[in-house]
Amino acid sequence: MASLAPGILGILGGTFDPIHCGHLELAREVMAAAGLAAVRLIPAGDPRHRSAPVAGATARLAMAELGIAGYPGLAVDAREVLRAGPSYTVPTLEELRAEVGSGPLALIVGADAFLGLPTWHRWRELPLLAHIVVVARPGTAFDGAMPPALASEWARRHRATPDALRAAPAGAIVRVDITPRPISASAIRAALARGDRAAVRGLLPAAVMAYIERNRLYRPGQDAT
């Protein structure tokens, strides 16, 4: 595991089933736009808020490690894969908070995931442990769709610019708009399951694609949904 960098540490969780260029470019863009010192990609070992991943945790971790090559500032954190039991974000942030002390943490979530935060385990503790960076496409209006409890948090914590991330260890919600990239892990899995390698060309780092082929992942007959 890489040492913690000084400055604002970004956290990007996910199943990464498989990791693709959309994940990597999102992390790179948010790191630049929000002034983050580094971004940790944390593959979920046993996610409970969605269907089970198709590839095993060890394979998804290996693909993430291969995928970040050539992306300065990105690192992979294996703690959720190594931790026994379900993968929840709050325990991960609690561990990271103990490691960084009073340094700022920034949890990166997509707009759709942000709208679903009230369904997350101990979700109200998230802004007590980290800032929340909501990633959206330019022009996306999502605040009108927030459930009341989340709208209340938004009203209290939303800040207009990422400069707020430097002002405190946690507690702010900021929005960062990024370049739209319609890349879907489920679509990649479906294409690979039907043997359509051409459909995924350029969507995955070459090393990740080589790992998938070498380990016979996402083959016909596997669940590609």
C-alpha cells in the first residue's frame, strides 16, 4: 500500500468489475479539478448495496493495480478486499481518518450514488469523516431529486468551490463537473461474454484486457448483468 500523501486525499470506491478508462479518467479529472494530492481507488471486497461482482475480489484488485499504471497520483488500497465481512464505506473512512489525523479526506461519488446516500450504512457519519465530492456531467441538475434528508445535508454543507476542501478535515459537499464518458462496466462485461472484443477496444487499459484474457474472466455463461 502506498504511503499517504500530504494534502487532500481523495477516496474512490467501487467494485471495479472490471476497472476501465472511465474510472481512471474520472479520478484523474477530479484530482486536477479539486486540487487533490492523490486519489486512492478502493475495490469493494463484499459490497452489500448492489449485486455481487462477477470477478472475484482478488482479480478485481489485480486489475485495479494494473489499470493505474501511467496515472500519477492514483494508488490502489486493498483494505476492503482484505477486511472480513461486508464492505462499508464508513469503517474504511474511520481507518483512513485514524491514519491521516486532521488531514482532509474527500470521498468521491457520482451524482447517482450521491442521490442514494440515505440507503448507505451509517450514511450520516460520512460527512463527519470526509468531505464529499459529487461528480456530475456538465449541466446536470440533480438537487431537485434529492430525498428530504439528503437535501437537508446539501443545504447545510454545500460549498460553491473545491477551495472549501482545504479549510477543514471534513464536512463540506462540493460538486465537480467532468467530461462525459459513456463507459459502463456492465456493458463491457456483456460484450466480453458474447465474445465481442472489438466493442471494448479502447475502453480498458491494455494490461487489464490482457489480464482478463489470461484469466478467462467474463466468458460466455458468466453473469454479465
